Amino acid sequence: MKVTAQIKKPIEREMELFEKKFYASMSSKVALLNRITHFVVNRKGKQMRPMFVLLTAKICGESKIQDRTYRGASVIELIHTATLVHDDVVDDSDKRRGFFSVNALWKNKIAVLVGDYLLSKGLLLCIDHDDFDLLKIISVAVRSMSEGELLQIEKARRLDIDESVYLEIIKQKTATLIASCCAIGAQSVYADKEEVDRMWAFGEALGMAFQIKDDLFDYGEAQIGKPLGIDIKERKMTLPLIHALNVADGSQRRWLLNSIKNHNKDKKRVKEVIALVKSLGGLDYATTKMHQYQKQALEILSTYPDSPAKDSLRLMIDYVIERKK
């Protein structure tokens, strides 16, 4: 059995119900919109975000899963999908998960409008049912994601990202979305503030580990996943590189910065950068940091009684660390 199928096992019925409710939440009277949203939904990924919402709702109050839990999962998925559609426009990307992106098939103007539509649908889904507590959680996450992207763009121009800035960027860009999934799961079953905060901290730690793992793929940790050296080509300062710059001698540091600034499209030079970062212990350092966040997530999870949902979340933590793409 695939790991994702194992993770989904305690919430199989709930995921089927979620999918029906999610599809219904996207419907429109405009045929073009329905055609595009149908295209987007049929190319969905592993649906980790709704799984987080449903699993955390289960461990915080299994008997209380109700309509607002599904609405919470739908809001997260609608808003996340909106950000992906907008990201493809911003990045001028023609592909998404191996398929053509919305902007590649329908051009940028329509893609931006579709993203806006999905965003408004998500917000209205909460407002129409007075789920203002859920709306607040997701709104904080969207604000953080936008700030994180802009902070990364600002810093990439000057290549002055140190470890603390890097960690702040990935917390805002990636970890807050996973944190909001877990917090919404808890909030949707009316958990108290302390438990909602604990679930936020769990998701944040897991999100940090997830992003560091993603950054390691850039250095050829696996044969599949994103292309080798893509972060370097895009002048993204990730943890392996930041550590290498910290421990490098003066000439190595100058060479690395010059390579990223002026030769980041040169394939041979990018391979040399990767080799130097490895030799300076950048990958080992990032891996250690990733395991620290993994440990944080496991410690929070250990405070909950044993259950199938808890087992699935533990599997999710392992999956984040061990995945190959």
C-alpha cells in the first residue's frame, strides 16, 4: 500500500465526502469558469492539506467532525489552488505537476481572474456560514505567504539572506499554510485556544521540515523531483548554500557569491557550486536542521492519546522527511 493511502485510511470516508463538497464549492454559472475549475480539480495532487485538516480534527475531537470541518478543508484547498494559479502567472510557468498550467492554456488575464474567483469563493464559504474563526486563521496564513514571497524577492536581489532570514522566509511561505490546516482542523471541532495553538505549532514544525527537504532536492538528493540546481539558477539562498557560505574561506565565499550572481545559468558552474556546497557540509547541516523540526512535530504529537488518526499524522511526518519528490 502506498504511504499516502495508509495516511488516508482513517479518513477515507471523510475524504470522499470532502471531495464532493469541494467540487460543489467551486461551481459557477459561467461555463468557461466551470471548464477551467474542472480542469484544475482533475489535476489535483496528493491533497495533503485537506488530509491535515481532517486528521487534526479527528485527534482533537473525533465524534465532532461536522460540516464546518469540511468547509475548513475546502477553504484551505480553494485558497491554496488560487495561489498556485497566480504563482504560475508570476513565474511565467507553462507546467504544473506535469500538465499545462491555466495560464498556458487560457493566457494570463483569465488565469488571474480564475485565481481571484477561487480566492473569493473560499472567503465567501466561511462568511456565508459565519465561520469567522476559520477565516481568521486562513487569512493570517495568506498574509504570511505573500510577505514571505516578497521578502525572498527583496533579499534575492542583494544575496544577503542569513539563516535567520531564510528560516523566517520558509516559515511564512510554506510552514504557515500547513500550520493553518492543522489549526483549522482543531478549531473546526471547537478545540480550546491552547489546543489550536498546539496544532498550529505542530503544522509549523512539519512545514519547516517539508521545505528544508524540498531545498535538499536541489542538490541531487534524489533522481526525481525538481530539476537539479533550479534554486541556484533562480538565485534562491537555501539552507545548504547559506551554511556553505558561513563556513567557506574568503576565496570560496567570493567564488560562490560570484557564481550565483553572475553565472547562475551556466550548467557547469552550477554543478561546481553544488559540489562545493556538499564538500563544505551544507547538506549535512540542512538535514540535521530538518530532523530537529521533525523531532518538534513528533514531541507535540506525543501529547495526544493513541488513535488511528495519530498514527496517520506520525506517518505524515515520516513521509515529509523520506519522500523522493
